[in-house]
Amino acid sequence: MTLLEVPLNVSGFWVPVRGTSYLDTGSLGASLTLYPPAVFRISWGSGSPSINGVYLENYHEVSEYLRRRGITLYGNSPIPLGAGSAISGAVAIALAYAYLSLTEGSDPSMSNVGLLAHKIELDTGGGLGDVICQLTGGGLVLRCRPGPPGYGEAVRIPVEEDVEISIGLLSRRLTTREMLERYWRTFIEVGRRALSSFLSRPSLHTFLEVSRWFSAEVGFLTPELASKLDNVLASLSGRVLGYFIKKSLVVVVHEPGLGKPVRDALMKGLCYYVAPPFSLAREGVRLH
């Protein structure tokens, strides 16, 4: 039995790139990799892979191949699949690792895992740049060339601040496929400006500033929602570094030990669930 720990990944802003193949398709932008991770147990079993008890029927040809060979995945994650925290990327990485362990040997290279996982993500309508960030880790990650490991490029941006990240789920739901279809052109136009601003002075502070601007410009953070968030977080303003919206997620970066007050604030008519605080994931995928 193998255990994989895959950090979550929440992008603050991005520029989607549709290339000629999966090797040059992906996104530019920056994101936070988070711990605790999604954890997958690769085990014998004849069922479909699952995450938090939800079975992913007919998920991908790789998962079907594994099922026919009597191998499956049992996953657990602090955030549900489809909310915007790269759980689909984590599933893809676990599937790719299990498949390559079976077909190429017991210890496949993470570069090859990332290559296949990125393709699985694109095939299933998942994220464009999550996999390479999850394999890179480091807390704050900049995607400077689109594509999977070996073709794309992601680098760690040093973070000196000691922070925690609280994530709340809004009631609205938007799949990644729907999001990209609806906002593709907007993401390109607004994302390029966001990326340029971030590159002028890359830091956690700039990331939060630019990510909030991006989420407002693309329509995730409406004026009404911004007003509500500012009001409920007002009493904590000196200890909250910033916030932004990604799909159906509210992402609040704050001082350590502030998880309960932030949770209480977000639960005041805004979020139906707030996960326990995350820390920045200083490394990528881990095997046990």
C-alpha cells in the first residue's frame, strides 16, 4: 500500500493558454500551495477511485485501467472536489502515480507522473496549471511557462511571513469547465495585467493585493460580496493580510491562531462551511 500526500493549490490569478497539445497547454499565474494535503491510499480494490467517500465513476481511461487490474484509490481531502482548490489535480497525480508504478516500475519519476497527471486534468476538464504547482510546492508558486513538468515551468517565491489560510465555501457552484468557457477571454485580458503587476514586485503582499483585484475584475468578487466580507472581517483587519475569491472559495490569509474568529466571521451569512486553517505547503507531493 502506498500513501500520497498532495498539497492543495489555490490560484489567485491566471492567464489560460491553449496550445497545440497538452504539452504547451496550461496557464500562467500565481497560487498558494496548502497543507494539510489531500491524502490518497493506493490499494487493491475493484471499485472506482473515491474522494471523501464519493466514487468517481468512469472518471478517466487511466482509472478504468487501474480498476480492471484490481487497483483503486481512496482519497480524503479537507475541501471537496470541484470547489477550486485543485482536488482534481490531486486525483490526477494519484492516478498517474498508480498507473506508472504498475506499468513502468515501482518508483516512477515525478516528472513523468506530472506529465500524465497534467494530461488527465485536461482530459477531465480540471485545472490548467494546478499539477505543476502541486509537484513544486513551496507556499507561493509562480507559473512562468504553461504546460506540465519538463515543458512548463513553476518557481517558488519566498514567503517570510508566518501566516495561516482560512478557506470558506460559498453556496454558489461553478465547475472549472464552466468557468473557463464563460470567462476565458476575460481571464486572458485581466490575467495579463495581474501577472505584470505581480512580477513588478513579487511577494505575498503583492499576491494578495493583485488576487483581490483579479477576483473583482473577473466577477468572482462582486461589490455586494466585497462589502459583506469587509464588514465581517473589520474587527480583525489589523490581523488579516488580505482575501480573494476563487470560484466558490473565499480565501483569507491571516495571522496564526486567528482561525476561529475568521471562521465565525465567514459563517455570518456568507459561507456554509469553513475548513480548519491551512498553512503554506513548503514542499510538493510526498510519498509514504
